[in-house]
Amino acid sequence: MAAHFENTYELTPKQLEQLDEAEEMMLRNDLGAAERLLLSMLEDDAECIPVLSNLGHLYGRHLSEFETSIEYYDRVLALEPDNAWARDARRRYLRFV
């Protein structure tokens, strides 16, 4: 089945599958496994914006590690300064530090 969105970041099928898996892990509250998977994905591509964004989300929303979350959103914004989603999420977690 084809993706119902534009693959803006030209992710590989493996990356797409791993991101889906990480998001499912977060939904199941298997946060350690999601973190390990996302961090391993960064080893392959340290500038993968969807992975950086998901790590920001994981650390901010699920783990309440707001400073770490902000660091990941800062990395997204360094690569893509116009990323409104990352900017808004970063601002949301800045309130807690």
C-alpha cells in the first residue's frame, strides 16, 4: 500500500518502517524500545529531521526530559529554520525549564 503523504525527506522504506515502529512503541508506552530504535536511526543519519522530531516528542511528552527535548528541536531548527511544528513544540517545552 502506498504512503498517503509526500515523502518530503526522501526517507528510505526502512526508515519509514522504523519510524512507524517507533511511533507504535510510544503508543504502547514501550518508551525505552522507542528511544533505542530512534537513537540507532540517528547513528545512520544524524540529520534525519523526522527522527530528530520524534526524539524531541519522546523526551518532551513521554519522558518529561524537557531540556533534552529542546536540544532535539534545536537540531531540527538548525537544519530547517522554517519548521513551524518544531518551533511550536520547542516553545511549549521551554516553559518547563
